[in-house]
Amino acid sequence: MAVQQRVFLNNPKLFVAPGGLNFEKHLRLHAQEKLRYFDEIARLTEDQRNMRTVTPGYIEGMTRRWMALYHGEIAAAQYMGTAAASMPFHDYFEFIACCICQQIDELSHAEMDRDMLLRAGFQLEDLPALWEECEAKVVFDHLLSLEDGFEIAFKGGFVLESANAVVGFHAMARFAEQHGDYLSAANHRTRLTDEPRHMALGVAVAKAMLADDPANIHILQQWQDEFAPLIYNFIHASRPIERIPGSNFSADAQWASIVEHHTRNALKLGLRPTLTL
Ligand SMILES: [Fe+2]
Ligand SMILES: [Fe+2]
């Protein structure tokens, strides 16, 4: 197996935790938002909480996208653990703390999705086979194959979370509600209070690398170019949503907003945008 490239800063102090994130801040943010979320879920009716109010055909149409969501959250918890463990502790304390805070977020997202899937009637033992046939699996397999902490945080945060999570979850929450799925709508909205922090971690890594050595732009461009095209697999996994009765969802329209968001963010960092329509 080829030895993977490792990236360390000449001056590790150039990495600055986005929004001054540390464990105390993370705990306070979670205490506010997650307790509000659990109260919201508790106020749903039994039928709403158990997905008995959804449009017929909704669960079938959402299945592939849900597989990407649940297994994506599990993968994110795993690859952020790898990112944290890959860096020397003292020099990269702040970066490691951000990775661990994100790992907690992703595990809590996976727990919500697991609960939702069980309520929707899935059996946990059937999920691995459904995941095997989900097109989005390659995105997470790529991230799970990496060993460099900065590469993981940049690809996962700046490319994936930015393109998919931050753009996609607002639309998914509205769509869920329109189809009587109040549980996923609540899940997406609480998830969305965490995901921008994950995107910001990717940006913070890129900024630190560029401040350390402007020539690092070539490494960032290479990372973006090899990873970003995989994002299109989410569009394949989302196609069946178009066939849910009464659906106004368009996978192509979602791709257009992902490309627009990606382009804007790439240009801000001085990168050539990779994704096109
Ligand atoms: Fe997440
Ligand atoms: Fe995330």
C-alpha cells in the first residue's frame, strides 16, 4: 500500500479553533440545543414519532438517502476519531479538541438516525446490505481510507459538509414536514446547528495551511479535485425521492445549489472550483 502524504505545519500555532471552540463552549451549545430538541420530540404525538403520519411511499422513496445519512454520520464519527489520533497531541491540542467535539456531534446524529430508522420499521441487521448498494458509500469509504488529520478535516468539512450538509439539510427538513415526517424534520434542524461548525473546521485547516505556506494551495486543490466529484453520488442516492407521491424534490436542482455553494466557498479560499453542472 502506498504511504500516504502527511501534512504538518511549520508553525502549528497558525491553526485557530473556529469560533473559539473548546470543550466548555461545546458543552454549553449542546446543553442549550439538544435539550430543546429532546423536548420537541417529546411533544410529538405517538403517531408522529413513529412515522405513522407520513405520505404512502415516503419511507420507500427515502430509504437510500437515509442509508447515506445514517452510515455517513457513523463514518464521520469514525474518521474524525482518526483525524484526532493522527496528530501530535501537544502541538495540535486545539485541532484535536475540535475533532473530538465533532466526533461527539456525529455520534449523536447517528443515534437520532438509528432511532428514526427503527421507528420507520427497519431492522438493524438489514442495514448493512442496504448500505452496500447505496451509491454514496464511496464518499465515506474515501474519507475512512485517509490517515492525515488535516486532509480528513478539509475534505470532510470544507468539501462534504459544506456542499451536502449545509445546503441539503434545510431542504430535507422542509420536504420531511411536507410529507408528514415530523421526526426527521426535527432531526435535520438540530443537526444543522452542529454542521456549520464542522464546515468551519475544514476552513480553519485550509487557512492555517495557507498562512503556513502559500504553496499549500496546491495540496488543497489536489484534495478538492480528487474528492469533490464523489459528491455527485448523493444525487444518485436521492433520485428515488422524486418518485414519492406529491414530491416536488428535484435531485438536479439540489445539485445546482451544491455546485453554487461549493463554487462560492472555493473562490473565497483562492481555489479553482471543482464541481460543475
Ligand atoms: Fe452529522
Ligand atoms: Fe458533520
